Amino acid sequence: MKSRSTRNKIKDYLELGKIKIMIPVSLTGFTGFFIHNPSVSSKMLFVSLGILFLGISASALNQIQEVDLDSKMERTHNRPLPSQRIKLQQALIFFLCNLITGTVLIYTAGNLTAALIGLITIGWYNGIYTYAKRITAFAVFPGAVTGALPPLIGWVAAGGGVWDKPIIFLEFLFFTGQIPHFWLLILKYGEEYEKAGMPSLTNIMSRGQISRLTFTWVVTSAIAALFLCYFEIIHSKPIVGILLIVSAFLIWQFSGLIKLSVNRDNNRKYSILLDSYFLLVLILLISDRIIR
């Protein structure tokens, strides 16, 4: 009985940290490190773990900040804080422990600049984006910045410069990729945002317009991925060919979005498709660096 209670508590803390989302975020940081320094090392592991801990801390603080909103939405009312499975004080301690651990790992395994970028990312996400969502339906744009920074943390921790061309284009790719993800959420949960008193794009545009906007940003993301080939960040011709094919496939699949209304079933399909595409881009980047 006690072990079951412990497992449930661990599960609640993992949900508070959105571990399923933060592991891929950490992978983008790993990729940023690897494409600059393609040798497996403890430094790479610790920096990636540091990014994971920082992501978990940002998620925990975000849910602390939005507990009032989460309690009003069907999608989020059963999260650990609104349901009181985790107390606010416990969540604050969890946030601080992960923040400190992540910062220390990135600083000791990487460098001060990488650690500062990590803290800036937390500040931007929790200090700007979280509150912008209460003000504007277009908060996704400042929010997307936070998705672009983890690869930069890894790159800088490996010894790269903040303004190096390869990492700038990789950041741009992940910036553009955050936006259609959010539009898909709005298509599915826009009415819940409205009921919670938050500005939603569904108040401004029709579902058809939002669908076309989402498709446009998917095309933009595919073009951003192809920039990696055009500017010779990806060199291997076979990998360039694979990226061209999967990018065309992504656009073709999402073209159906502008013809159909999104329901729970096809929303999940499009979300999985987009996630799979970005995961494949990361794998291709790593593979190209290994081949080289």
C-alpha cells in the first residue's frame, strides 16, 4: 500500500514537471552540444540533464502561477496542484531544487554563459510568456522563443558562440516549430481557454482561418529545416535527400488540415506527425555529424 502511494506521488511530481515534454526539450539541448562537439562525454550527459532539470523547474513554476486557470479548464483541472495532490509549498520546493540542480549541472559541465542562458530561458518563459497568455491571443510568439533556447544552451556549453551560424538556424527551426503546435492546441481546446477567461484565437478567427494559419507555419518550419541544408549545416547528400522527402511528406499530410475541421482524433494525428518530424530532424543532424 505504501509503495503504491509512493509511486503515485512520484507520478504526480513527474506530471508537475511535464516530464514527457521536457525529455524531448533536453534532446534538443543534447543535439546543440553534439553538433558542435560530436564526442560522447560526461559533460554532454550532465549538460543535457541540466537542461532537463531546468525544463522541469519551469513547468513546475508555470503550474504554480496558473493554478487558478488550470482549475477552470477540463483539460487541466486534474493536474497535481488544482486537485491538491501536491501542496503549493511542496511544488515551490520542487521548483527550487530542480532550478538549482539544473543550473549547477550546466555551469559545472558547461560554462557560465550556458548557465545564464538557461536562467534567461526560465525568466522569459515564466516571467513573460506565462503572463502574456492572460493578455493576448498571440502570446505563442514570445513563448516560442523558449523552445529555441535549449539547443543554444547545449551549443554554448560545448564551446560554441552565441551568434554562430549553425545554432542560429537551428534556433530558428525550433522557434517556428513551436507555433503550429500551439495552434493545434487552440483548435482543440480554444473554447476551454475562453471559459477560463483567457484570450483565445478562436475569439478572433474562424476554425478554418486558424487551420490555414497552422498549415502556413508548418510550411515555414519545413523551409526552416531545409535552411540547414542550404547553408551547409547538414552536408551528407543522402541525409539531405531524406530531409527533402520527409519535409514534402509533412506538408502534404498537413494540407488536409485546411480541408477538414480538427477533432480529437485528427488533432492527435497532426501532433504526432509534427513531433515525429522534429525528432527525425534531430536524428538526421546527429547522423550527419557522425558521418562527417
